[in-house]
Amino acid sequence: METTLLFKTMAILISQLSIVFIGAYSFIFLARRATLKGVKFFGETFEAHYNSKGQLDLLHIPIPEEEKVIKYNEDGKEIDDSIFGTLNSFFTLSLIGLVVATVVDFPIEGKLALFTFHTLSFGPLLGLIMIQIDENDGLKAIILTLLITLLAGFLALYLGIDFSGLLNYLFYPLLALILFSIARIFYTFESSTIRWSAFGGIIIFILFLLVDFSILSSADKSGINDWNSAFIIAFQIYLDIINLLLQILDAMGN
């Protein structure tokens, strides 16, 4: 039985998002269990605190500077072998590999394998990011992101509203958001400025979701029906969803 482009795209997207969110929840669950037992988790120390609602809220305790063991590679560069550094390295390398795979002639099986490796590495990293804020709020952010995604899909796929024309107006807002994110590496901004930027980012990626769901709808109606096209569209929507989630988490952060 031949499946549609919509089915192929949703199969890829839902499976990869499931890996990310299950990975994040599993990381939080295991970190909580280790903390309540009074042991470290992957060499990192967490303390059990409770928020204003009485919910368990882990606090990540960085290793004191005097206890850090600095390691260097063969080129004399410092190696960050902490759990955050390791997860971030896997995430970055797999994301670069995914981007390259989408623009070159790469077998679909290899693309799916790279995508799966990426989501497996990103799940725990997302869990650690959520702990830095408040994992309870982080779980609410995931639910909010999924609800927004479902609404965007309903408008573009079910009601058939075409939002693809919005793409012409999103380049410069996205560029401004990227430049602000780079500036945050070198400068410290007030929390209110960061929060307003996050709200702007939320709007931008909601609009990108509407655009990419419209592109999927148009491609499906035009008869395009191959796994490579499904992969590219699924990856685009995946990036929209993850960036939307990160912007929501940024708006929630202190």
C-alpha cells in the first residue's frame, strides 16, 4: 500500500520528536532518582529543592573551580569532558552532519540514522537545560509547544490555509534573532531584554511552523511523494518545533 507524503513526513517527525522528549524526561527522571539517593549522576551533582508549588526542582551544582581537573587534547586545547560539554559536542556534530546530509546526495537510510543519532544526543541535553530552569516548567513548555504545533498543523493541513507567503517576511527577523543570540555570548543583557527577545523568537518560529506546514500541504497536493522530500520537510518542521521550545524555555528562565 502506497503511503502519502504527509504520512511519510509525519512518521519521521513524530518518531524523532518522541526520541527527544522521551530522552529528556528519562534524563530528568534518572537525575531525580540519583539525587534522592544522594549519589552523583554522570559525575554531576544535583540538589533536591522544592518550588513554590511544592514540586521537586533539581538544582545543578557546578564543580568548584579548585576541584576541577583540566584536561587537554593533543593540540594543547582544553577539553570539556563534563556531561554538558559531552552532550553539547554530540549534539553539535550530529546537527552539522544532518544539515550536510540534507544538501548532498545522501541515502535516505543514512539520513534517518543521522537524525536518530542527533535526537538521541539532544534528548538528555534538553533534559539538562530544563533542569537549569525548573524541570516542572520545562515539561509544561513541551506541552505548550506541542499544542502550538498541533494548532499550526490544523490551520495549514486541515483547513488548508496557505501561509507560505509569510516566508518573504521572516528572513530579517530571524537574522536579528541570530545576531542577538551571538551577542549574548559576549555581552550580558538584562533579563527583561532576553525575555522580550524570546517572545519575538516564539512569534518567529510559530510563523515558520505555519509556513512549513503549508509547504508540506502544497507538496502533498502536487503529487510529490518520496522519502527524501519527506525527510527534508520533516527536518525543517523539527527545527521549527525545537527552536520554538527553546525560545519558550528562554522566556521562562531567569
